[in-house]
Amino acid sequence: MIVDLRLAVPAAVAWVAAAVVVADPRPAAALALWATAGLLVACAIRWPRLAVAVVAVAAAALVATSAALLAPARSPAVLQSAAAEGRVVTLSAVVTGSDPLALDVGGVPVIAFGPHDALAIGTTVTVRGELATADPGDRVAYLVYLEGAPVVTSPPI
């Protein structure tokens, strides 16, 4: 059996690009990668061996574009301003995990720290606490430091 590794380099480049752009999803990075891919396409017409580089940079550009387009959904303006000011907020959320308490606030992943009982995944709760921004590239967008236990508003479906 012969192993075909022609797409190994483009796949590796796409994964490296993902690691970089997820931490800092800027539209300029996607535009720069698309421009580079276009330039490489023009060069690949003359030098066909550049085809692998074209695929690699295009894959990285696709990843960067996806990260840039989805960044606003991960950080709504209302949550951004509340976290920047360290405001105490009341959020309605769905439990997605426990220990620490993982929440989904309208599609935005949040971790809540503080006292809470065991809650089943899918339970809808209301939490109150100080909102903070998570580190770039984290699996969650925000952290909530609870002022009290979450209040169950709806059991899991």
C-alpha cells in the first residue's frame, strides 16, 4: 500500500493558521492570505510545483476567513462592554457542562465560577455575577464570577 502525502503540507499549514487566527481573528489576516494565494496562483502558472503552496495558503485563508467572520458572534457588543467595565450582569443560560459550570449564553460559551449545585446538561439557569473576558484563544469567550448559586428556570428537555 502506498501512502499519498501530497495534502499533508497544506493540512499542516491550515492547522497552524487555525491556531494563530483563532487567538486573534483579524479580517486583515484573511485578506492578506487571499492576496498571497492569488499571487501564488499567478506564479504556479509558470512554475507548476507551486501548486502545493497555492493549496496550503488557500486552506489557511479559508480558516482565517471563517475565524474572522465568526468572531463577532462570539463576542456580542453588549457582553464586550459589560466585561470591559467589569459590570455585574444577570444572564439566562443553558448548562453545557459542570465543574466548572459551563454555560451557553445565546451561542456564546461562558464559564461560571462560584457556588453551584450539580446541574444537568440542558438545564436553563439564571446567573448573576461579575463578567470578565477570557484569554484570546480560550474555549470560552467570557468568565462569570458568581455572586450566588444559579437559579434553575427550566429543567433539561
